[in-house]
Amino acid sequence: MSSGVPTSGGVPTSGGVPAGTAVAVIVVTWNSAPVLPGFLAALPDGMTGLDWHLVVADNDSADDTVDVLKTLAPDATIVQTGRNAGYAAGVNAALDAAGDVGVALICNPDIRMRQGCAKRLVDSLGPEVGIAVPLLYEDGKGTPHHSLRRESSVLRALGEAVIGNRRAGRFPALSELVTDPAAYRRPTRVDWATGALMAISADCRAACGRWDESFFLYSEETEYCLRARDAGYATQLEPTAEAVHLGGDSQVSPRLWTLLTLNRVRLYGRRHGAAATLCFRGAVLLRESARAALGRKASRAAAGALLRPGALRVTPGP
């Protein structure tokens, strides 16, 4: 990684990363003022036992996100990108500002780490494990969130379209979603995992390089985990590390669900030929069309987008 001024267009406006810092806590914000106080309040307990520094890339928030950070986390390094640059670009800007640190802990601001979460993630990294993820709980629920995933395939897309991803998740060949409860009780290696909180080793970052900024939002963590796997670094669940994820609105927002769906197909196309991608796109379209027929507005928007010519070109942010 490079040090000094970010190459993604951001400018550090406060703080500086102390030399020798073992863990850089990387956060990307965009109008995140409502969730930041809770994130910052939980951070000391979550980082117990580690030498760490907070680095935040703000994507031109229109609310008082930066003021909240300066008030509640005055020692943090804040990088202002000057535009809504997207999640991957924000991660890159924050990592550039962090410089030569050991582990990068990539966090959503709506994460609430539980006691000792980060150290357990850091301790689980090694020569083969480049990315460690925690057991995630949805806010107010006592059961773990199904955050583990398998790589996309045409058969898995069809399985999810025909019988639903949660039912299909019981059969590895028929769904990306890992639903086996046993997988969440032990260290489990997967193709990729929800990117709300992940620890990434320095060796893995050196092998993989920068996050792919062509994915404005969604699929950037999938692409990075698959690239890490291709380079010999596994993504692994550490079940003793726990965090609460407040969640986003992609499930209810037609705009965000469309972006998620298109990026999923775009990523598949990056890794497969034209014929396979056409089949995958058709399977995803079948799923979204079936859900649209049941009255789901977000799926109706996604299905319409999948039918548009040129829909899978680089998708701008919302």
C-alpha cells in the first residue's frame, strides 16, 4: 500500500495515523450521522487488546457526519473525498491515508462490535486466511444473520429463482446463501461473505491490490473476496467474534435493489464467458420477475433494468 496523500481524490482533513499502528479501522461514511454515535461508542470495547487508529473516508455527506466525527472521535483521521465516490473508492482513499499498517478492519458505520470482536478476527488471520469475518446479528434478533456466501453459478441462480434462496440454501449446489447452522458455529471458509465487517491482513492486501471502484455499491466485497481466494487467501468466519449489523435499505429500496442486482450480474460476467453470463442473467431475471409478480416493487424495478440494453455497463451510483 502507498502512504501519504490518497490517490482516490480524498484529502485528509484531520488527524494522522500514528507510526507503528497495528490495526487501521477503515470506515466509509455518507450521510451517516444518525448511526455514527453508536458505532463510535461500541468501538473501544470492540477493539479491546489491539493498537488501533480510526480512519474515515467521507463521501461528501450533506448532513453533519464530519462534525459528529470531529466531536466524538477527535483523534481520527478524516479523509474528505469531495464527492459521493462510492464505497470501494472510499475504502481505497481511507487505506491510502492509513499508510503502512498491519491489519485493515473494514467497517460499516452501522456495525456495533461486541467485546473483543476485532482481536478475535485479527488472531484468526494467517498464511492461508487473508480475510476474517465475524458472526453477525441483526438488530434486536438473537439468531445469527446468514452472512456467508458461495460463488454465483447458473444453477444456484436457478435454484434461488425456483424455490427461494433460504430454502435452496440447504443445498450447496442450489444457492449462494449458506444457511447450515453448523457453518456458523465453527470457523468456516467460504467464497465470500457480507462485507459489513471484515479484517484483512497486510499480505492479502498486498496480493490483491486496490478495491474495484467500478462497483459503486454492492458486489465490491464479493469481487475482493473472490480475488483474494484466487490469490490463495481464504475468507473465514470466526464465530467467537460477534457484532450487530443494523442493516441497510437495499431490501426495500427499488433503486438500491436494482443496483445490487445489476452489479451481481456484472461481476458474474467479469469471471465467465458471454454464453454463461446470458444464462445467469436469465436466471436472475426469472427470480426478480417472479417476485415482481408477487407485488415486490424492488424486484419489478430490477427486472425492468435487466431487460434494458446496456444495463450491465458500469453503473453509476444513486
